[in-house]
Amino acid sequence: STPPVRFDGKTVIITGTGAGLGRTYALMYARLGAKVVVNDVSEKGVNAVCSEIKSAGGKAAAAVCSAEDGEAIVKTAPDPFGGVHIFVANAGVLRNRSFTAMTEKE
């Protein structure tokens, strides 16, 4: 776009970043200059995404916990990055069927 979209100096928290769309969002924001707080329940996934971002010259911090533990996730950002500017609530469970086919519990 003109002007180019950039997120330099901004911090973004993205939940569910261990794989899939969350990982893609994290890599995109990092490529566009954002500092990324990588959140997921999978320590392996979080560490892999953080390493990928850092290897490409970006900045990332790990928040290994459930997306339900928002306070812990948000507390991860101020220490290395100074605050939060963007929050992407990506975490969720993929169900390969329509809403009308789901049970009440789902």
C-alpha cells in the first residue's frame, strides 16, 4: 500500500500463536516491525514462533499459558516492550463442522 503499512515501535499480543493462523499473524506483524508477544498453551509452539521471529531480526516475547489468563499475558509485554498497542484474540478450537451441527456444550 502507499504509504506502506508498518507497526514499528508498536507491541502486539496475539493469542493462539503456537501454529496455524496465529503463527501467521505473529510472523506478519513482526515482518511489519511490531514487537510480538507470542501466546499459546504449547511451550514448543511458542518457542518455535519466537525463534522464527528472532531469526528474521524481529523481537518476540513468550507467554506460555491459556488465552483465558489474560493478566499473565499482558504482564509479559511491559517488561521487554514497554506496553501494549494491539491485541489479536486468535485463540480458539477448530471444529470442522457448522454452528448448527455443534452440540450445546461445543
